[in-house]
Amino acid sequence: MRAVLGHTLRASLRTLLLLAVAVVALATVAGFYGAANVWLDYAAHFRPHLAGAAAASMPAAAVLLAGWRRLALTALLAGCAILNASVIVAEADYRAGIAEEYVPLALRIAAVNVYFFNREPHRIEAWLRHEQPDVVVLTEVDGPWRPLIARLADLYPYQAVGRTAFTAMIARRPWEALEVAAGPRRGQGILVARFDMAGTKLTVIGAHPASPIHPRYARRRNAELDIVARLASNAPGPVVAMGDFNATPWSAPMRRLVRGSPLRYADLMATTWPTFLPDWLGIKIDHIMVGKGCAVADYKVGPDVGSDHRPVTATIRCALMKRPERDRI
């Protein structure tokens, strides 16, 4: 009886292993075709998970299989791990540089999706008062959040709330100009603020592209990320883009964004969503990105503040823009 049970258990484990390998292999391949089909791009968000699952399954294949089956499955798993890891490594080229202390213009920035259904909004306020970043982009800001933001006026006297649906920007220093760039969704544009920092014009872009819960919304998200890329490319000087982008660095629209704009990731791997899962099971969809002379002095993911997203903060340093010779006379 014991032998029969052992054989049955081993056969069941082999079946589960083969199913897991099939899922990992199919998802690995599907992620490479995300630019052609938004359904396939969903798989790309999980590149780190797929690489880890493939590597972790190799010992199981060695134990449960024998002969050519062991060799074939181990080779397949190794290939999946290498392919997914290669995508991750390739994106490391698009991470922002480390800021040197002598770079003159320093700014602390933050992005947080406050969550429509956050039942503890006071935790957002407490976190902001503790961290006190200079400029903050808040997403999923609807009517009930406005009184809380108004209470922050002592710390953040400059507030852009209600300029575009669900995205707000607050700052401790004044902006020279603030406009809303139109996107594919009515009333849900992209905030663009311009700050004067010792004569250097710093552009800060705050965005919350659509959640890809349906291919139609995924296409709108992609279009909004393309707009972010264009705004960053057209910025007259140093530029920052931040918010809940609803896309990971491994997805097709984000890969297109960094290849078609000056924006670079402040961090590549730290996960931000969802808060109810351990960090290593989450994905990175909340971003701080910098470009055109900006680098990152420090970056961190914040604590659980009652949202399903964790906030992100960074200290950036930007180089002074060189003024034309005629302006120095």
C-alpha cells in the first residue's frame, strides 16, 4: 500500500510540475509579443516571478524525472529563466544614474496612489507630514480626499486639485506654470508643472494612465504613456515624471517609453502593488522617473498607508542648465 501511495504521489507531483512548466514557458513567450497584443502583454508584468519560478522548478525536475525527460525539462526551465532574466537585465540600462553630492539642485519628490476606498486617510496625511517631500503627485483623488488635501495647506500651500480627474499635485514651493495635457480619456489629462530652480526650468509630470483591466483600457494606458514620453522629450530642461503608471518596466509600453524619451527609472525592482501580498510577490507599477540632467540620490518605497499601493519617494539632483552667452552679458 505504501508503495502504491508513493507512486501515486510521485505521479501527481510530476503532473503538477509539467503543468507549472507549461504555464511558465507559455507566459515567457507571450510576454515578447506584448507590443502586438495587449492580452499577451499581461504576462510581461511577471518577468521576475517567471524567472524565479523557472529556477525554482529545476531541482523538482531533477528529483521527479529521469533520463531524457529530466534533461529536456531542465533545459526548458533554464531557457525560461535566462530569457526572463535577460529582459530584466536589459532594462537596467534605463535606470537613472546615482547623483553626486556636488550637483547643485536637490529636490525630494513623492508619488502615492491614495486609493479610492482607503478607510484610513489620516495615514496618508501622517506619512506626508513625516516625510515632507517638496513635490507630491497623488492619484485616485476624488471628492472625499479634497478636505484632507486642504488641511495640508500649511505644509503644501501650492495645490492643483480638480484640474484633472483623480490626479493632484501639491508642492511646498511655487510652480511657474501648471497645465493639463489632454489624453484619450475625457477629463483625465496629465498634469505638467514647471518650477524655476535657480534659473533652471524643472518640469514635473504627474500621470495616472488607465488601469489595463480590459484591452480597450490597456490601449488608452499605452496612449497616455506615449504622451508622457512626448512631454518629457519636449521639456526645456530637467524633467521628472511620476505616478501610478499601471505598467511594469518589463511591459511593452514602458519599454517603448524609456527607449523613446529621456526618462529613466529612479528604481527598477522595488515592488509597490498590491500591499496585501509580500513584496516579492508584488509588481512595480508606481514610478518615479527622471531625465535631462537629473540623477537619483536616494529612493525608497514607503510603508502601508491604507492604500493598495505603497508610496514611493526619491531625492533627485539636477544639473544647472547652461545659459546662452547672450544671457550672461
